[in-house]
Amino acid sequence: MVAKEAVIPYVEPKDDKASEFGSTLSSSLPMAAMFTRNRMIGWVAIVIGLLNWMSETTSQKNSSATPAYLSFGMSVLSLGVTYMPLFLPPSLNGAGRATGTGAPPPVPQ
């Protein structure tokens, strides 16, 4: 027989702040990848978004404003934006260089 003093009751662990940090990364890295057009940041965003989606608990689902699958979708979109110049190359001006956001060169008269 087991004495009552030897039995330890179950205490639910407190929520940690690590999930909030992961959520912050999974929502900010896709934006950084789109702004810088850095493919490596896009791949890191995919991995972190997938990890956050797969490790999401029911309490996080209920308390979070943005679901984890939406953050993962945003990271997939950011990776698509970084690879877009491979499939849709930028237009070329008369000098054979890609035009930026500036005004086109003047037309000779």
C-alpha cells in the first residue's frame, strides 16, 4: 500500500513565452524576406512557420489573433516573391539594363 504523503498531485505547467517569440518570428521573417528579396530568409521563414504550425496547442489556437497556418502561408508567399524574378524577369530599357523604380530615360527628339 502507498502512503498518501508519497503521492504528488499533478500541477499543469504555466504557459511559457517561447511560443510568443516563435509567433513573432513567423510573422516578421516573411516580411523581411519580401523586403530584402533574400531567399535564405524566405527558407528560414518556411521552416519556422512550419514548426510553429505543427507545435501549436489548443490554448494558443484560442488565444492567438493570427492562426499558425496563416503565418505559414505568408512564409510560402514570401518565398514565392523572392523567386519571382526567375520566372518573371524585370523589363529591360534601351540600354539593356533593368529599370528600377525611377523615371524612364528621356526620349531623344
